[in-house]
Amino acid sequence: MKARLKDNITFQYSDFLTELDYEISDDAFIFEFFCYDSKLFSFCDNDNGELFNGDVAEVFIRTGNDENEYYEIEVAPNGRKFFAKIKRNGTDLDFAFLNTENITAEVSPYKSGYKAIIRIPFDSVDYKKGGEAYFNAFRIETEGGIPEKNLLALYPTTTGKFHDPSVFHKLNEGEVV
């Protein structure tokens, strides 16, 4: 069963159909995005660049007790990756960029868009099997380069931003979203 992302502000289903499957393997979190109707606009040709200015599939995941400290993983249609540990200080965000080789991403054409499979090993996000993890999943579709044009979320934040840990949901082994 697939979950469907909604508009991040209106909670309505978007014209940019985005489906998500996820699973917890023996050593990793695996997220599979199906991003329909994409212009496949990739903003950067390097990892840990400003991928979010183009089309991306994203996962935010928290594995510790501090609600304001979590990981952000992004994948663009050209296969470039973004991996950072985020620390929220009020409305400010501090980014500690991490080695993108610690995560894997497979991107391929899919129908009228792309499919992105993101594999996040437990040790890359300080997770111990059987522990608690919280997450949210997002998609940005710029329609060819208009930043923040279409913001989609599994659990919408009701704002123009994704960085709201209060809407993260518990990631349970064996759960279907």
C-alpha cells in the first residue's frame, strides 16, 4: 500500500501525484518515492548543494530525544543527494553537512516523472534497531525552476516551510503508512 502526499498548506491532494512506500530493513530505512508529472528540474550538479531550489524528494528523520535535532535527506531527479544534520534554534536552522556516500539513492524515470529510492543506513543517523524514530516525507516540484512552487508533504505543516518537527510521526517497523 502506498501513502499519498498532500499539498503542504491546504492538506488537499495535489495535481502532482506523489506516492511513498517505506520499510525498515535489518540495517536501514528505505523510502521509495513515485513522483509523477515532473519537469525533472535539477538545480545542482553536486551533492550537498542547494538541491531544494529544484525538484526533490525529501525525508526528515529524528532518532534522538531532542525534537529540534534531526537529519535531512534529499534526492534530485539527476541523482544528486543532500545529507545534513539539522539543529533548530528557534526559527534558525544550523546545518552540519554529512558525507552523502553514507546514504544511497537510486533515481530512474517513472511514467511522467521519476522514482527515487533512498536507503538510509541506521548508523548514518545514529539509530539503534528497535529504537524510536520519527519522520516526515516531502516533495518539491518547481515546474521547471520556480522555487517553492509546489510543496507536498506526507504530514503537512500548513506553512510554506517543511522544517516543523512537531508534525513528524513515529516510524514503526512493519507499519504501512
